[in-house]
Amino acid sequence: MLKKLVLTLFLAIPFIAFSQNTQIKLGHLDVQGLFLSMPEAMAIDSTLKKLSAQHENEIKRMEEEFNRKLAEYKQNEATFDETIKKSRMEELQTLQTKMQNYYQQAQASLQQKQEELQAPLREKIRKAMNEVAAENGFLYIFDMNVLLYKSEQAIDITNLVKKKLGVK
């Protein structure tokens, strides 16, 4: 039994010594704030706003057409034959379905375009963060936006990454 205890202590000594001499460096980064501070983010935002405005104009045009046809239907409903009423109602329902489908497609298109435009910028940030972490010996880097607790000793590397990217 004594041999096992001595052997365990003998094997544990290097680990205890290593842990006492090694400083674990953890850092955090405001990824969202960094992203928004980059000039490329403004260009992406501008592009997405233009695309969104185009979709909104198309939706507005479709709504105007629908409202015009609905008003026409309501105005002449009493004079229409049942066949015409049915045809016009089907036409209105078809227009409404087209508007809903277009709205969903526009949302999906905007989201896809946003991902497409933001991907290179996110990759640029990731690369700079990795370089800063390697240069400064960080073991882990956390995103500030998802931290549950941050000690006063925590190291904020946002400015180091901004410097690496050339962002003020």
C-alpha cells in the first residue's frame, strides 16, 4: 500500500509542478461589436437595405393590385353573375397566395444574401482572432455576448483584434 502511495505521489509531482508554473490565459472578444465597427459591415448593411427596399416595393405593388381588384369586385359584386363572382374570388385568392409566397421568398432571399455577404467578414475576424490568440498565448477565447460571468482579471482582446484588422 505504501508503495502505491509513493508511486502515485511520484507520478503526480510533475503535473503539480507544471500546473503551478503555467499561467492559463483566457480572453474574450466582443465579436458583434467588432463586426459592426468594421467598414465592410456598413457596405453590407447598405446592400441589404437596397435589396430589402426592392422587395418592399414589389410587395407594395402587389398589394395595390390586390386592393384595386378587391375594390372593383366589391363595387360590382351585386351585378355579377355567380360564375363571374366565383372567377373573381378565385383570382383574388390567387393574388393573395402569390403575395404570401413572394413575401416568404423575399425573406429567404434576404437571409441568404446576408449570409453570403457576411461570411468573408466573419472569416476575416476569425483569422485575426486566431492570430492574436497564437501571438499572445491564449488557451481559449470566448465571445463576450454569450458569457455568463466575467472576472475582473479577464482579458478583453477586442482591441488587439481590431488592431490586427486595422479597425479603429
